[in-house]
Amino acid sequence: MKWYFLNTGSNDGKFNMNLDVELTSYVKSTEGILRFYRWNPYCISLGANQSTESINLDKTSADNINVVKRPTGGRAILHSEELTYSVIYATNVSDSAKIIYQEVNLALSEGLKIYDHRLSQVELESLQPNFPDFYRENKSAICFAVSAKSELKFAGRKLVGSAQRKFGNILLQHGSILCGDYHLKIVDYLKFNDENKNKLRKEIRNTTIDLQSALNTEINYAKLEEAILKGFQKHFNSEFENLPVDNFEKPIVL
């Protein structure tokens, strides 16, 4: 398996989502790509099947918050103080999407431990929630309101949220490593009354945690990126070749 690494820095939501999909067209049957990126301006992404009806688009526009659809499932995320990763991976008949999901999260966990030894307490969620019941609740509008099986938790609270989609035999998995607590402001952009917003805000604070809060120190994004890359290299026992792309609007040839 040949791995490539790509860091595209900060871009808007449309660029970030389009590039993840675009990369699925270029990876070959024996290749994988690990990509890091961030968001400028901040952005709310909705799951592929999630309606915009729950989002106050007037307020997002006034606050210069992008709103985009993800190619993957799940619910709304306010992308802000985070490091976002994507993995584009060519699968075969023996590959299970669930196994890949778990392996990617184990690689992320390894990288977090390299970043700070205190993150050795990061663990994979062992239970799968009852999503049909969950989707009947107001908090189901928000992705970080619940942890899916194999997602990463710290001190019992969700730290990394991820989602998958297959394009033929190519699997796209991307997710958010929370680095600060700005993501909690997503409640302000939901079309709920103040009582429901306050209740939901408390629930999300109880179910999520970010690296800055966990470590009580400002996050060094460059160091974090380096650590996560090392975690992937260690877990998959492979060197990752840098993918030098100057203009992402041009075809990317591996």
C-alpha cells in the first residue's frame, strides 16, 4: 500500500468538500491519501441527507459562516477551532468499511499520544447508539451530540467525529479533531427557541471535549499535524510521500 500526504491549509467550505470528493477520482487501487485542512471562514457542514431547514441562514450569513453539504452522512458541525483530516483509501473485497473506520481512528489515537502523553487516555467508543431513536431528539441536529462506535473519546467525551462514504471501491473518511470550544456555538445557529438552545448547549458541553480544554494549554497546530502524520505512519507501518500540488483546481495525478 502506497500512502501520500497532503496539507492544504485553510480554505472555504466549498473548496474543502469538493477537494475531498475530487481526490477519490485519482487514487489508484494500491494507494491511500491522508489530507489535513482547516477552514477560513468558519463553516457549518451538514450531512449529505440533512436539510438546511434547522439552520438560521440569515444569522450564518451575517456572521460570515459558510454553510455547505458534506458528501458523507451525519449531522451539522461548526468547523472552527479544529484540525480536519480526510483519508481516501482504495478498498478491496476483503476490506470492511467498519474495520477501516476503526483503523483510521486508531492511527489518529496514536498521533494524539505522540502530541501529548496525557492523550494516552484517548479511547475508542465501544457502543453504537440507536440512531433511529437519536434522530427523534432535538440534539440530533448536531453531529457531536453523540459518539458512534470507534469514534475517539477523552474522559468519556467525544473528541473526534468522523464520517464515511464509498465511491465505487474508493472510501472517503473525514473528520474533525476538536482543538478549541468554538464549535459549541453551533447552537446559536439552530432554529430553536432559547429554552431548547440553553438545554442543548449544556448537553453538548457534557458530551464533547476539545484538546485545549483537555490539556489546559493552547494547541500548536503545526506540532499536532506532525504528530498525527507520525501516528499514521506508525500505525500503518508506512512512509507517507508528500503530494506536491500547487493548484488544486487542476487534475491531481498520483
